[in-house]
Amino acid sequence: MGSLLLGGLVFVFLSTATAIGLIVRGRLPDHHLNAESKDVIRLATAVVGTLSALALGLLIASAKSTYDNAEVEMRTAAARVLLLDRVMAQYGPETDKARQLLRELIEKRLSRGWSAETTDEASGKALGEYQDIEAVQGDLRALSPRDAVRLSLQARALEVSGMLAETHWLLVESGKEGLPWAFLAVLVCWLGLLFATFGLQAPANPTLLSILLVCALSVAGAIFLITDMANPYVGLIHVSDAPLQSAIERLGKP
């Protein structure tokens, strides 16, 4: 489900909960909403409000951490790609094919995007990304170093290419984790209860209704941020591929 759609559904749900509270308020006898009753309602909703605030804060912190980690991984991957290309360049012209494969791998990644599904899918004659990495490693293993310097460069190139392969599989595995949907569903139910009690206690005038709608929109915006940042390679708030764009301009140079 798209993050914008989910945020919109949360806004509709909270607005509906507020409307239900207003409708119930108009049908309850007056003594059900006297000062003592409202005090108890405020105390009870304070507990739910505190739990909701803690849960929302934890989800936002988790999503921000995921996004920051993805940014670091992007820069690290770009640096390793450049390092691998330079090590192969130092080895000599025997690595030209492997360097070309590396460039094609990065071009494919930039054109396909960063989701776990697109990186491994085959498209026509194009292989999955893990097969491209393995092809680069295969060319490196096939080299026959003539001296100790080239032997050291071959070992270093294989080490760095192994790190790139590891980064790929980490992306694939982390892409399957997703959001804690059960936790998020419980949180939205808590928030719906809070907004229903807001409607239950608030007189139906335009000012209060506007404030409640703005609050519902703010909470829906927070849910949107959580779901969008939890998938940092896709969506409206996504990690920039500028490091790889910069790296590809340097690939293949002598």
C-alpha cells in the first residue's frame, strides 16, 4: 500500500472517529457528560494518549534510522564501486571486460531502481544484479597474475567485489522486513479512540471542528512519514542516487 494512500486512509479514519464522537454526544443524556464524567474521560484518554505518543515516537525514530542507514549504504556502495574500478585499472588492460561489466551493473541499478524485487528480476536478456556481480568476480578469478603486485591487486579486487555482493544481499533481505503492521494498526486504533473522545467532549462549532481536522491531518502526516521513510529507496522521500550518478562518471577512466 502506498504511503500517501495509507496517510489518507488514516486521516479519513480519524475524521470519522471524531464525527462518531460528535454524533454520540448529541444523543447522550446530559448527566452522562457532566463535569465528573468528563474528568474521568480525560484521565482515561490521557493513558491512551501517552501510549500513542510513545508508540508514534518509536515508529518515527525507527523509520528515520532506516532512512539514515540507507543513505550511508548508498555512499558506501558508491565508494566501493569506484575503489573496485580503480584497483582493476591498476591491474592492467586484462580487466577491461570486468570494468565494463561493473559499469553496466551500475547503469542497470540506476535504471531499474532500488527495490529488492527489481534488483534481481531478469528483463529480456538482462540478468539479475547478483548474476552481474558474480560475472565480475568470475572475470577477476580468471586472471593470471604475473607478479606479486598483480596478485595483491587481484586479491583486493575480489575482496571489494565481495563487499558489493554482500551489500546487494543485505538490500534483498532487509527489503523483506517491512513495517510492523500489527503495531501500526493498534496505534491507529488508539488514535481513533482519542479522536472519538475529542468529538464526545467538544461542542460542534466550526473552530473546534477545524482544529480537530488539522490535528487529524497532522497525525496522518506522521503516519505517511513513517511508512515512506521505512522504504528509503522508493516513495516520495527516498535516498538520492547522486553518489552513484557521480561514481558512474568516473568509471572506466585510465
